[in-house]
Amino acid sequence: MITPQYTLKAAISLIALSLTAGCGTQPIQNEAQLIAPATSTQQVNQYDVQAQALFETIFEENVALSPIWQTYLGRSTNQDKWDDLSPAHAERQLALSKTHLSQLNKIDAQKLSPAVALSYRLQKTQLQESIEDYQWRYHGYPINQMFGSHSQVPSLLINQQRISTITDAQNYIARLNAIPKFFEQQIDDLKVREGLGIIAPKFVFEHVIRDSKNLLIGQPFTQSAEQSTLLADFDKKINDAGFTPAQKTELLQQANSALKLSVAPAYQNLVAYLEQLSKKAEKEGGAWKMPDGEAFYNNALARTTTTNLTADDIHRIGLEDVQRIHKEMTAIKDAVNFDGDLAEFFVHMRTSPQFVYAENEEGKAKYLKETTAYIDAMQKALPTVFNILPKAPLKVKAVEPFREKSAGKAFYQAPAPDGSRPGIYYVNLYSLKNMPWYQMEALAFHEALPGHHMQIAISQELEGIPKFRKFGGYTAYIEGWGLYSEYLPKEMGFYKDPYSDFGRLAMELWRSCRLVVDTGVHAKKWTKQQAIDFLKENTPNPVNDIERAVERYLVMPSQATAYKVGMIQILELRKAAQKALGDDFDIRGFHDAVLKNGALPLSVLTQEVEAWVESVRR
């Protein structure tokens, strides 16, 4: 999955032993670059110029509202501030969207070139949906075990906030001192939701409170030989920056003061409120429990999948796909001569110690080393199936200790657009029993290459498209590509070990089950235990893995449906292209057609691939 990050009108994508070198050097093209440049007999399309200037204005005016977004983009502006979470700020964002839509409507879309017309359609749709979705701004849980301000604060400071100058260090300290106001606004926001009866399920509070308290362990919060997470990060960064001893002493004093006088009270106040709120929380969750929950969930499905599929449609597709994959798994079970039925094979795969590494530092190092080896092998093979390759480097990293207990098992974080930060593939090594080695290969392909790093880095490196598209995202496209990237290596000769191939199928099965479980808990009023039981019966995943997954689906309505819906569409488009082109079909050309425009709604992706098919025919 992609790590959730603060976004405004367009979501930006956004989850160490090696550094993989950049894969390609050729400039990345999209259809905007394939149009012949203007000559002396051609005139620049002034409508294109007007539209592109407006796209840039819209993007920059939105980014200007979010210091957090600016930092994720690798910018040095406002690194002493956090976002404004007040209702007044939300109203300003709404007003800005309406202004932008009005400005966009003044452009004659009929006179735009095809490339710019595509951007116009996407920008207009994003603005319209942003305005329409304002009514759902309080539906959801901004603090949960997957993401939230409590975990984003340390994650951003540690992974995004660079220190190379005294000013950088002072900005870091200023951000520490600004946390109390940021958390006060977050608490006010949670109180509004509380008044609406929108309270996270009870299990959420244990995770969030524990993670928040973990940040207050160690110096300067407690008497300990170890520094706290944030102090250790700050200390290392100012040491690496090469400051004088006097400068480091002064900066450390200021940081210690900020941690004790600002950070500790802020987290303590947040924890105190969450402990009180948890008393009102119910055991069960689901979008159906929220005000107008059915309408909210249906809207969420439409936004996530970019399709018109209903909850019933998605539930049925999931059930059918589960049965198909079970048949393929049975074939592997028979091939490895397992004596028992598929249910018994699931128990074997779930519980046998042969499939997990030792629960120690040696085992963790082995997992990271072998993950890196898979990625290196894939990198060498990419040119056989891709023309366009990412230039941004990729780093494999273990999830930080402060959040490893509640974080997902693997996720990806996008590189900085300016090249100052690589893409990061995070693996969660907190519990190796939940990370069987037979799933390692497919996980690496999904999150790193040819999955999220390939797609997102290429999107950011595209030339000729506006920034809102480079840094925007459509979950069904992004996660659909990730799941397709698990399948593609099978055709490339990977998954030579039958157990590893079983791991690939197990992960695909997991995403098919998500269609059933997500719609089950949010539309069909399934209990948490019903969802857990379904996954226990139909997948080989460890019980702890299953319980954590259901908790994830409960706090992120519809998100889990994106993977399989997107993969199905990409595979159907490829099948249709192969049928239409016959011997003229080139898998590299198909992948270019899918990747060259960045993330798209699935309906628009369909149109772009169909246009590519026609261009090959011509």
C-alpha cells in the first residue's frame, strides 16, 4: 500500500541495507511530448497556455495551504509549521475549490489540444468531487492505527525534515514547539465527530494511545540511557550536518526544552482525550453506523474504484474470484505432495515454522537482504517488458520501532521530486511470524519494482503534464498496478519456488477477499468477528495478520477494494489489446500506454489504452 499523507484537492501518494541505482536515463514522454513542436507555420495554442497556467496556479495555491504537503514535496518553505485543521480553514479550502472551478469553466475546452484536454477533464472532475465531498468531511477517523497526526508528526520529522543548516535545525525545533496547537485543533475536530456519533471502534484507541506513549519514552522524557525517538533523530541530524560543538550544544538544549515543554504536554493532552473518548467507543465499526452511512460508503466506493460498481457487485466479484484462486492453490498443494485438503494446507502454511525466519536480528537482516536481492533481480529484467524506466533511486528500510507494532506489513513512500530523497520500500519486521518468506517476493514486486516505485517515480518524472497529475493519485489505478505487478513477474520467469508462487496467489486471494470483507463490514453489517472468520476460512494468512487487516478495513472504508478492481481492469485491457492487435501486440508498448500519463481514473485509462491500440493499428 501507499502511506497516507496529508493532501488537499488531489491526493499525493504517498510506506536500510541497500540503495538501488536509478534504472533509466531516457526522458519520459507522454502524449503531450509526442505532438510535433510548433514551427514557423504553426501557432501556439493560446487556450492550452491559458489552461496550463491555471493548472499550475491551482496546484500551487493548494500546496501553499499545507506546510506538510510542502515538506513531502521536498520544499524548504514553512518547515516550522503544521497544517491548519480548523473549520475556518476547511471553509477556505472549499471556497478556493469553487473559485478554481469557476476559473476553469471560463476556458473553452473545445479548443484545447487532446493532451491538455485530458488534464482539463481530470482537473475539473477533481474540483467537482472535492466540492461535492465537503458534506462528508467529518465521516472517517483522522486518528487511527494506520495513520493520523499522532504518527505523522514523528514520521515527517524523521523521514522528511532535513537538517543541513542552522536554519533547518531551528525549523525542526519550531515544529516541535508548534505541535500543541496542531494537536489542539485535532482534538477539536474529533470532538465535532464525537457530537455526530462518528467515533472510531474501540480497538483503535489501544493502538493509538500505545504508539503515542511510546514517543515519550527515553531522554528527555524519562530517566533512561536511551534517547527518545525524536531526540535521537535530531541529535543524529545535527551531528551529520557538521555543526560546531557549541552550535550542537545550543541546539540540543533548545530541542530538549521543546520536547519537554511542548511535545510531552501535547501528546499527554491527546492521550487524555483519547482515553476519555474510548469510553464512548463501541466494539463494532462499519460505515453503516455513521449518519447517512450507506450514502457515504457508496460515494467512497465510487471515489476509490472510479467505477459505477455497487457494493453488491464488488461483493459478488470477490466471492467468485476466491473460488478461482482456491483451484489454482489446490494445484500447487498437489504439486508439493501435501497430504490433506486445501483447508489443512492453509493451516500448514500459516503455522509451519519452515516458512518464517528466526525472530531475532539475524532473521531480520536475512529478510532485508533477500528482499533486496529480489528487487535487484527484477531491476535487471525490467527492460524486457518496459520501455519507460524510473530514474529515482529506491531504498529498502525496516519500519521504525516507534510505529512497527501497529503499522502495515509493507508499504511504499514516494521519492522527493527534486531527487533529494529516494523512494522507500518499508518492511515491517516487528513480528517475522507475520512475514512468511513465501510472500516476500510478491510483496517486493508490489511495493517496489515493478510496482509502486515504478509507477509513482515515473509519474513524478513525466514531462509535459501539470503537477496536479504528477503528484495526484487514483487508488484503483495505483493499487491496481501494484497488484498487477505481483502477477506480471510470473510471466517473466520469477516465482520459481512453488511455495513462492503460492505466496503470490495468497496475496491475490487476500485482495479478492478484501472485496468481500470491506463490503461486508461497511454495507452488509458484518461484525468484526464475521470478517475475521471469513479470512481464516478462506486464506492461509496468520491469525494476527487477519485481525490487523480487518481493523485496517474498518477504519478505511472502501480503500481495500481498489486493488482487485484495478488489477481486473488492467488485465482486461491487456487481453482486449492482445486480441485486437494479434502479432502486433507489444507488452512494452502496452505498459507505456498504462504508465505514460500517470495515475488515471479507470474509465479514462480504458480510453487511453484503446487509443494506443488504434495508433498501433494505424
